[in-house]
Amino acid sequence: MAENIDEVKKKVKEFIIQDFMFGKGELKDEELLFESGIIDSLGFIKLLSFIEKTFNISFNMSEIVIEKLNTVNSIVNTILSKKGTT
Amino acid sequence: MDFSLDTNQQGLKKAAIELAEKKLNEGIAERDRKGEFSYEGWKACADFGLQGMMMPKKYGGMELSTLDAIVILEGIGFGCKDNGLIFSVNSHILGCEIPLLHFGTEEQKEKYLPGLCDGSLIGATAMTEAEGGSDIFGIKTCAVKSDGFYILKGSKTFITNAPVADVFLIYAKTDTSKKLSGLSCFIVEKGTPGLTVGKPIEKMGLRTSPMSEVFFDNCKIRKESLLGDEGNGLVVFGDSMEWERIFILASCVGIMDRLLAQAVKYTAIRKSGNNTINKYQAIMHKIADMKLRVEISRLLIQKAAWLKMHSKSAQMEASMAKLYISENCVKSCRDMIQIFGGYGYMVEYELEREMRDALASTIYSGTSEIQKNIIAALSGL
């Protein structure tokens, strides 16, 4: 089923706030997740796992670009692009 | 769902056991004592096709499936007592060939994979540094861009195969201001000015697998040596680790199975009082534990390999297999020593070497503690 950008963004934000920010605080759409320390290397694996399971997509590792998963907006774009809805 | 090996897989396993028993074991006690790598054994593995078993045929590989590969590795582990040699082969395949296959340009693949498959080139991968084992953010080695080249500065330690390697995959920081996206991977050839390999490091186990430090003193490499995109080294490393954690312990399943067979045979002839010791529950329970470990290990690794065969993520399964097999291989070695009693403690019976070799498996490719962190994180914690 096609998901719109707002639904995807809501799920991504909820996951990051819940799993990496102890359920507290504000997360801006363009906040740099890695540089700010919100997501570390283990968190990166967790993020990929969340995306694959939640949005039923499968990554070929050679197509992953870290910079394209560094903000909420870029994560959402990657998901939508992978699902062919952009 | 099918838990059996097909005819082809049975043949592959049998052939792997034969290779190991006939060509890889001679002189192992002496090589272990001296800490000596077997080039003859390496070549025998390459002639069999082991180094290239998962590589495409166009690069000289056998293009086997992941499930076929673990069947072969289990067979090798069952037959081969030179665990260090097999560790070196695994490190070569998983740390060097797989990243080249997954992230290399066509030019890079054509340049390196044929030699890595036929064993004429030996590969090594260098991530760990003296001040950081599992902490990849702590990496100090850096690569500075300059006039179309990268200049590598820094050092790596505990690098498997380094003393004999022809091709190194080096992880270095290309942007110190960035965290996850500041790491890149480079292909560096032996003999590159500024690259120095240190003296072999003496180890407790896996002594026939050579290891040393590697130093980079303004080591100048072409920009074409970058493997994958600049700043994407974490992805290259993460992919390599996922594969490594699945496959590197497949041979340990074979080792555990060999120890089990040895235990069954030994306890049927060894007497204590009027009975052979296999009549005592204390022994029977150890053997039951050993059998269970083999079966669970095999299932864990087959599931992870099956996921990769279907191009699915297997980070959690890889960590579970790595953790369970490494810890339980140590337990089976310990049980064997107890079953053999005083003989088990003697070098001649070769169990103390198995124990020393097995202990390393709880440390390399991420310690057991790191595997637990990954499993916990991916379980929703």
C-alpha cells in the first residue's frame, strides 16, 4: 500500500524519538542525526532494521549512502524512493 | 522447509573433509609451536576453490550459494586441525573479497578478485587500532585528499594475514568533523611507499594465522583506491561484518562435530573401574550437551546464510550465530578436556590447542559482549 510522506515521516520521527531520545525532546526534520550523537553506529544498524521491517523494503548494502540517512527528511526520501512512490 | 543436504552439498562436504584430512593437517603441532603459516595449505585450499567459492565465475570463483559455502566450511572444520589456516582463509574471503565484490568498481574487481580467488594474492582487512577495538568512532588513522591522491597516516593493530598479505583494505577517517559518514575504505597494495608491516604478533591460539601491526607514514595512494563512496566506509564495514559473523564460525560447527565424534569414540574404549566411561551419566550428559551445541549452531548459521541467499538483512541472526557458536565451541573444548582428564591437558592429545584456538572466536569479529549489544538493540531495547 502506498504511504504518503506525512505518514512515513511520523513513523520515522516516532521511532527516533522513542528509541534514541528516550521518548523526550523535539526532533527537527533537518537535524543531523549522526553528528548530533543521536544515532551511533549500533543505532545505524537499528535504524536500517526499523526501516526494513516497518516499510517492508529490503536494502542492498551497496546502495546505502550514509549521508542519505542523516536527517529525518533524507530518511523519508530514501524510504519513498525505495518504495517507488516519489 | 528442508533441513537435509542435497546430493551436491553432501559431495561438497565430503570433498572438503577429504581435502582437509589429506592436505592440511600434516605438521600442525610443529607449525603451531613455531607460529608458522602454511603456504602449502593455503595453496591446497585455493586449488580446491575455497578462497573463491562465493565469488562469481567470471572472476575465477565457484559462484556457490551461501548455503553451499557453509556446508563446505563445516566440512573443512570437521577435517582440518589447522584452525589458524582456516581463520586466515576466512579473513581473506570475508574481510577482503566480499567488500570488493559488493562495493568495488568493475576495474577493481577485475584487478584483484582473480588473484584473490586463485590464492596468488592474500587479502587482509585493517580496522582495529591500538586505542579502539570495537569503537570505530575512535579511529585515528586518517586519509587526507591531496592533488588527486589520498595520504594515509596512522596505524592498525591485530591485523590478520598482514605479514603475508598482498592486498589490504584499510579503513580511515576522511573527514574528522563527521561521525558515521567520516569513515572511508581504501585498497592498498603491499609495497606501497609509506606502508610498513610490523613484526608478527605472538598469540595464545590460532598461531598459524599470521598477525601484525600495519603502519602508514604519509602513504600516498591513488584516488581510484577508494572502495565504495568516500564517507561510506561504515556501510562497507557493516556489510563485511554481517557476512563475517555468519560465515567465519561455520568451520567451528565442523570442529564441534569432530570433537563430538572423537568423544563418542574415546568414551567407548576408555575404562574407569569395570565400565567404559560412556556408561556414566556425568560423561553422557557432557556428550548430550555437545550434540545439542552442534545441532543448534548448525541451525543458527543455516538460517543466517539462508537470509543472505535471499538478499535479506541478517544482522541479528549473524550476531546470534556468532555469539552462540563461539561461546559453545569453547564449552565443547572444555568438556572434551574434562572427558579426557589428564590426557586432555597434554599437548599430544591436541585438545589444548583446540581450546586456545576456540577462545579467540569469542573476541574476533566483535566480542561476545558486542554481539549481545546488537541482539538487544535489534530486539527493541
